[in-house]
Amino acid sequence: MQDPVRVALFGECMIELQGDGSGLMRQSFGGDTLNMAIYLARCGRARGIAVSYASALGVDRFSDAMLAAWAAEGIGCELVRRLPDRLPGLYTIQVDARGERQFSYWRENSAARAYFDAVQTPLEAAAAQLQALVVSGISLAILAPAARQRLFETMRRVRSHGGRVVFDNNYRPQLWPGVPPARAAHAEALALADIALLTLDDEQLLHGDATAEAALQRALALECAELVVKRGRAPTLVRNGSEGLHEVPTLGVDPVIDTTAAGDSFAGAYLAARLTGATAPEAVAAGNRLAATVIQHRGAIIPGGAMPATATRAP
């Protein structure tokens, strides 16, 4: 029996309150890398991928419920720190008639921000045993500069032991004290990444490009070995080493109910395929199929029974 492909994702899971248009709010949990972890676990279970989530939580009932929910999805919790003086962050989602989201956050003192407030964290201790480590622009943004440098050092250690580093560029301006530190942190993460998953709108926003084409040309100039550029409804671009640039069509769906976690689900399906031998264009197609399903449901995480059959089958 083959050893599992061990993948860790670092970030923050928050309490999610989703408005239903009537003034009532539905409570669940979410966060970009946590959403990725769930979809990666669902897509990768039959492929021999073992997913763990690295974050910090409190010792409250919401934190207990989060851990139980992650375990129910097959996500390992051994990299989680429990901090008695902290609580999870919280965010709300309001969705307009086109399915586009508006977020409000309460996360300044969340437990995840204090993950590296220890001599050594479980993630740092496990770095040498990981086949992949996934971080996002939000993972970087929630950390103080010194803690962010420790995350970068962990990324280096994963690579030095033969693992791959994956960076998803999720850029949220409100999480940063300004644009220059955000650009510097993203640049450092991209320099360490073996696989870059870029949303073109976020790249354009981060760098202030006048046009999407200018943002695209900068992205294509990156030296990252494997590059994916997501462009909304337009075909997804992927470049892997010397294989050249490929366009993979997205799947048009109507109606679009909620775009929450479209990129996160794409990342989960893409990585499940790539880490188990699929070509980069095949992995993009898998990511686009899952994202097309997710945006036809409300909330970040769709029911397990709604997952496309091809997403959860062994290759």
C-alpha cells in the first residue's frame, strides 16, 4: 500500500453568517484555505491524499464545532493550536441578484492570527514530512510581519525536503495596512511557490493595472514553474514548465446562485488532480467542473451529495 500524499494548508477558519434576504442569518464555518482543504479532502480521499489544516482556535464551543466538522470531512487536526485566550473570527456574506458577494469581517483578535506565538508550531515541526503546503494571500495578511517570516521559512523548509509549495493569491485590501507591504509579501510568496494559482482580478487590484491585459502579461512573466490564471468566465490559462501555455474553457452555468468559494473549490480539485499525476490542463478542467457546481449552491461548502461524481473518484 502506497504512503499517503500528505498536504497541509495554513490559514483561518471563521464563523460564517450568510444572509438569506429576509433579515435572517444562517450560521456555518468558512475561510479560503479551509474551503480549499475541504474540497481537496473530498476530491483527494480516493486518490490517497491526506489533508491536514494548520490554524489556531479557541477552547469555546464554536471552536469545538469547527474541529468536529473538519474531522467529519476527513481533515487532520493535528496541526491545530488551541488558545484559551482567543476566539475564532467572524464574517457575514450578503449576495446580490447576480450572485456576487459582499463581506463584512470581525477578525482583528482571532486565534489564527496568533498561530506563530509559540517557540515552535505543529506546522513547523511537520514541514519535513509534507509533500505539499498550501498558503494564500489571506494566510499572509492575517499574520504580523515576524510571524509571516516564519511562515515563509516553513515554506522554504518544505521545498528543501522535496515538497511543493502552493500559493493562491487571494488579495483582500482591507486586511493589509497598505498596498506596498501586500505587494512585497505576495512577491516573496510567489518566489517560494512551485504552483501559483492566480485570480486575475486580484492581481490587477493588487498592482493597480489599468487593464486586465497588463495584469495578465505580468503574471505570465513570473518564473514560477507552474502557473494557473483564473479569469472568471473566460478560459483558464495554465503553464507548466516547458509545456507552453494552454487555454482550458470554463463551464457556463445559469443561474449563478453564489460565487462564494468558486476559486477555493477550483484549487481543491486542481491540487487533488495534480498531486496524483494528472496533467495541468486535466487538473484545470477538474477545477472548472467543480467550481461550476459550487456556484450553483449557496454558501462556501456544498453538500457532499452535490459533488460531481468525477471529482471524488479514484483516477
